[in-house]
Amino acid sequence: MQVNILEAKTNLSHLIRLIETGKETNIVIARYGKPAAKIVPLVAEPVAQRIGVAKGKLKSPVDLDEHNDEIASLFGVKP
């Protein structure tokens, strides 16, 4: 997909959403009809596996959810 600079400035959020959702793999921004820049998705760096490092080390009280309705009402949410 190719867009001109004015269109890119006007619709930048939409263009980024197209890249994020994978609907477009790259978007070329042109100046006077000639390609000048490209929007491409970032490749995320691998995140260290930390999920589950405390598994089995913490214990929740039996009555942990006992006051959920009361707390919800304090925030104006009807349970």
C-alpha cells in the first residue's frame, strides 16, 4: 500500500492499526509520488519466561473473595 504524506499524517493511527492487525505488511509513504519512507511492523524481542516462577510458593486465604460484592458497590458497580 502506498500513501502520500498528507494522507499519512491525517490517517496515521489508522495506518498503524492496519500494520498491527496484519491487514497490511508494509505501508510506503510517498513524497511527490516517489517512495520516501516505509511503515513496517516491529519484531518483538523475546521476553524472558517468568510466568509461574512463584507457583506453589504463595497461598491465598480461603475467604479471599468474601467481600467482592461490597468492594464492587464502592466503585459503583452492581454485582
